[in-house]
Amino acid sequence: MSPRSVHDNERTRTIVEEPAAMTTRRPARYRGPEPNADRSRDASAAAGTTVAASRRPTQGGSRGREGSCPPKSRDDGDHSCRRRVRLWYRRAIWPFWRVTVAQVLCAIYIIVLTFSTPPVGMRDPSTNDIVDPNSAVNTNKGLIYVNGSYRPVVAVGNWQKACLAISRASAFSMYPMLVIVFVTKMKATQCFLSRTPLSMYLGILNQAHEHHAHAGAYLAFDVWVHTAFHILRWTSQGNLRLLWTSAAGLSGLITVVATPLIAFPMMYYRDGLSYEVRKGLHFLFYLFAVGLCFHVPTNAIPNGGYIAPVLGSCIVLYTLDACYVYFFMCEKIETTAFHVLSSGARMSMRVSDRFRRSPAARGGGYAYVNIPWINNKQWHPFSLFEDPHDPSTLQVFLLKKGDWTSAVHKALSRDTTRPCWIKGPFPSPFSQVSSYDNQILVASGIGITPALAAISAFKSSRRINLIWAVRDSEMLEFFLEQMYLEHDGWNLIFYTGKKSLTSAIENANTNVRIIFGRPNLSSIIPNIIFGIESKIGLPEKYTMRSKDEMKKLLTERTRELDADKSLGPAEKYAKVCQLGMDLGFSMRELMDEIHHTLSGDISGNVLSSTVELQANTTTSPLSLIQAHRRRRSSEIAVVDSISSRADAEPQHAVGVFSQMCWASMRKVVNERGSNALLKPSFHPWRKNEVQETFVKKLDANVKKTWGIFYCGGSEGVISDLRGISMDYNVDLHIDSFAW
């Protein structure tokens, strides 16, 4: 049975309740997708709703006579500043600390060798400068003759030696980055290593793109630093001509020109340049690599000269890897079924056994797709998920957002079967879900696809919780049919679209909740952990199976109490409610039903308001009923009139009220068979004051069993999740479509 949304009265209640749950946080502003988002899967998910859950406090609060906000204390400002520093450190420094250590060691190595004396170093012991001791002419030209080649590394005086030290240190700090920028894009190599024990020691495989982007950004600026200090040194000597007359200078000049063309379009001009232009410019890395291979001769080793063997090996291995993927990991799907939706298209493909059995195809893998009748030169990455009705068929969803996916959608006037090529599969960060017993999958928009794959692969052996924010109603309805939601985890779907959902979406499984509004992740995520670890909010208690069992227990208990003459109606009524609360149900729908029945019997509808039994097992239902009766003391006359005893005492009228409640409860429980009467008392999407302290105090070994995974294109959500990960010390993995 496919999951459906809440009942109409549940929807009304949710709309009213959700804003209150979000007043402590201000949603992050959605940056929106890039115009050519579909060109690379890294931005296709941006078409979905941003999971707006910023951790910045609101500026509301008590206002003085002047209407100004109360000033922040210095301690609050210091705490906020420290937190921002910690977040920056965890985002920009901590993930790459091993690489940074390698860079520092490389820089120290070349500084020590450069300023050592011969035969290892180049410093002249008599002058303490870097000169050619055998030729003053060479020194004046800025050259030193070493091992059969001339090198432009002369440095006379402290200023020139400082420039040389910076330029050489910056050059050698590039070596780890040059290796990473190629290795992180060797897809076949990554697939192979992920299936070996080496994967336990190569954490870079799990953050391949993050390391690639980090290395690329470093190279983009470090190349200019290296070149600038060489130019400053040569200018000081009057030897600027070395920039175009020496092999080192000329190859460096080519590299400096090529680097911004390679890196800057990917870093700064994603919105302004088409995918084809950015991708084409990125292939200039071949020019970059070949140019650097001629930058320093190998006979300079050990004092430099490593660039040709290191970078040459990288470019050869990368090319071989790409050829292997192209010729041995590609297959043509002759009967690809295209199902057209207004927001995009679904592709269903029967792939080969090799493809389907690959570990990368399970739990959030992705593949590159080429549709030759659209453009036979373009390959675009998409997440893979199984057809719920046919596990041998894999699917991808093409969201109509950029030029390429819009062209696909335009070409599909109706459902059709056409050929396509698929390349892969490759592991994504969602492939790491198997490392955790408990997972919280956060998705925005089309980012739901890797979450579906993870749920399908591990639902029987892991506890998987889903938080999905979506604003496209058609996408929501489509993917509800594709979900594997019969599992022991929460499935919270936050709908933020303006279009009304169809009546076919109704509540059929209470661990699947459609909530109208934006999620507050900083409350929801610790609330889920709190509910499961404390056993107060176990999602499996609210599945159809559990509700059926609860309905049987409720019916049996009602019949037992009905036969018990020693208890009054109020006590019987309270015991049934307490049973539901003890089992985790608020009985709210049951109370609504009872008072709806009473309101039809009592003129004036004075008893039509609901008795609100709170989701707190420490509160006695009997005391709540008594409190309700006290509030209704002024209306007892109406009940009195029904009993035809106008002169009755108030206590007798209270007894009549209790008898009516009990009689109505028996009728509803025994005759009404709808499981919708049973609503969970634990709501992970609502603010809970105790969950933050509870989760922070959890044992570190317990926290290691939890992992947070995000797939989407919102920087605000990523920043928010990093803060949550830092606050509660729970691992975070990000799949940002940047493959």
C-alpha cells in the first residue's frame, strides 16, 4: 500500500502547529539552482525545496519603548564567534588535515635542501647566497648550472632569498594537491579500491569531490603565488626576460594562463557559463599537466625535478582509468522506458548483471547517462534507485531544470521506449550508510533519489529515518509510489508547495508523515535520536501492524472494563485513555470522535470542544477529565436538562457526563474500525525541550552508531547540518551532486 498524506483534520492541525515549532529559528534563504543545473548532477537537486533550518536566532523578542531589540551580551557574541570559528575549522581545515600535513612536509623538504650547502643544497657557503660559484656570468643572468642544465634560481640578498623560499615552498606544497586532483576523478580506481581493505585507510574515497574541489581551489591561487614571487625576484635582478626565455619561465607562463580557465568557471561562473563551456575549459588540465612536466628537468633531483615523473604518472593513470570506464563500464540500454511528468521524466532501465550486482549500485550509487538522440557528446550523472515492483530494473529521475533536461523533456511528447547509454555505477557518499546502525537521511527536492536507494538496500538491517523537503506536488506524489517505507524508521515529508495535494494522498502509515511547512532540522534531528534511544518515540510503534494490534488491545480492554461493575464510568474512561498513552498513542482522534458524538446529542453544541489529552504518560487521564468537568461547571445545566432532573445536584450531572463519555467510547471503539483513531503521542518534528540535553549526554559509542546523510544543493542546509554534527558529535556525509 502506498503511503499517503494525513487526514483533513490532521492537515489543518499541522498547518496551525508547525509555525510554532519554528519560531526559535529563522529559515535560511534559498539560493536557488544554477540555470544549467541539469548539466551536472551537482545542481539538479537545487530544483527541490531548501530544507530551511538555519541555526541563526531570530531577531524577535521583547521590545522596549523605542521598539528596539534587546542588546546581546558580550558572552553571547563571544560564543557565536567561537562557534563560527569552530564551524569554519570543521568545514575548511579538519577534513583535509592529512593533506595539509603532507603539504607542510613537502615545503619543509625543499626549503631545507635549497638553503643547504652542496652537494645536496645550492647555498654558496662563502656568500650564503644562491649563486653559481663557477660562473659570475651565469649568476648575472640569474642562472645556476646544475647537473647539465641551467636553473633560474639565483637569489642574492635577503629579499631575493625570501622570494625564492616562498616560490619554492609554494611549488612543493602543490605536489599532494596535484596527485589528489587527478586521483579523486579516477572512477574505476575508486570503485576497485572501495572493494578492498585499503578503503578503510583511504578516507579520501568517501569525500572524493570535496578533496578535488579543495585541491583545485588551492592550485588556482597557489600557481599565482608561485609565479608572482619568481617574477619579483627576477625583476629585482633585472632578469625578467627569464619568464619567456627559460623553459621554467615559459612552461610556468602557459600554466598560469591555463589555470584560471580551468578552475574559475567551476568556482565562480557556474551561473553565467553553460555546462558545455565550463566542461570544455576544464579539459585544459591536459595543457596544464603537460606544461608542468617541462617546468623543471628531472636531473635536478633531489633538489627539485620531481614534477615530470609525478604529474606525468598522474596524467597517464587518469587517462587509462577514463579509457577503462569508457570501454568496459559502459553499456547500451536498447529498451529504456521514459515516463513523462510535468516536472521531468523517469528513466527505467534493465541493466546487465554486472551493473546490477556492483556494490556501487546499492545504497546510493550513481551513473552517467548519455541520450544519443538528444546529444551524443554529453554525459550527465544521476542517482540510481530500484523500481519497487521490479528490483532488476534501475531508475533515474531527470528533473526538468536546465538546457539538457529541458531538451529531453521537450523531445518526449509522450511515454516512449528509446535507447540510451549508461556508464558506471560509481559509489557516492550515500554508500557509507552501511557503516551505521541508525541513519538520518536528509534530502531536498530530487535529492530523494539516493535516499530511496539506501532505504531499499538496507531497510531490513538498519534503522533508516528520512527527512525530505519538497515543493513540487507532482514529484511528491510520484516518489511516494517509489518509496520503500515499510521499515522501522521515521519518514517525515515536508511539503512547501502552493499547489494542493490530491485527495488520493491520505494517511495509511503513521510513521510516514506529510507536514505542511519547512523543517527545523536543529530540532528534528536530535528529536529523532532522542525518541529512538530513549524508546519513547520508536517509529515502529506507529506502523499499520502496531496500530492493528493496538486496536485489538483497546477493544478487549473496553469490553473487560464494561463488565467490571466496581468501577465508575469516569474511571473506565480514564483507564482506556491511559492504556493508549502507555503504548505511545495520544488518543486524540478517539477523544475528537467521542465529543463529536456528544455534540450531536446536546443542544447548543456546548460539549463539542475536544478534551486535549497531552502526550505525557505522567499526566492522569482521570485528572484531565476532572479538570475538563470543572471548566464546564457553568454548562452542567445543559447536561442536567438531558437527564430531566432540573433540581439535580452538580455531582449527579457530572456522573451523567461521565456515563455519556463512557457510552460514546464503547461505541467508537467497538464499532469504528478505522486505525486513524490512533495517533502517535511522539512527534519528532515538534520542539522538545529535553532532547538536546539527552542527545548531548549520550555515550560516545552510541553516537558512533548514528550517521547523518544529506543530498541536495542548498549551502544553507549543508552549513546547518555541519553545525548539528558539531553540536552533537554525530558523523555527517554530504552528497551535493558535484560529481
